[in-house]
Amino acid sequence: MLKRVTELNLLLDFYNSLLTSKQRFALEMHYSEDLSLGEIAENLQVSRQAVHDLIRRGEKLLDDYESKLGLVSKYLKQQQIVKQIKSFIDSNTDLVKYQKHINALLNQIIE
């Protein structure tokens, strides 16, 4: 569950502008602010069922955008490569002889 919440927060960071304002509000309040469906319903002046539907439709849209665009996946891959580069630099004092390896990793980020 925690992994899915983290994933949804990342998806929201990347794709929130593609959602309706109500979907965005409901998802942000539920996953970022940890508000209950009832609290969100009160803020939006709608039923709990309407909030539930907004959240489910919003989650599906976010998943669809990611499957088509892959921005979060690319971002996470780049973060992993940056960590590898940092670790490599920290553990090697003679970087001149590793220049090709570092450049290859950096090129992966650029692509």
C-alpha cells in the first residue's frame, strides 16, 4: 500500500495538470494530505461515493498517462544512474581512467 501511495504521488507530480481540477484536488487531498473520503467530500460538497469515483478515475488516468508517456519510469531510471555515477565518483580517486565509463552513464541520462 505504501509503495502505491508513493507511486501515485509521483504520478501526480508529473501528470496532475492533465486531470480535472476536482480529480486533482481529490487525489492530492487523499494521497498527499491523507484526508478521508468524507473529509474530501465535505470540502467538495459532494457525496463520499462521488469522491471515491473521482479518485478511482483519476488513478486510472494517471496509470494510463504513465503507460503511454513513461515519464516517471524515465525519471526513476535517471535517478538510479545519477546514484551510480555519484557512488562511482566517490569510490574512485583516479577519474581520468574512468572517463569513458562516466560519459557512458551520463549519455544514458541524456537519451
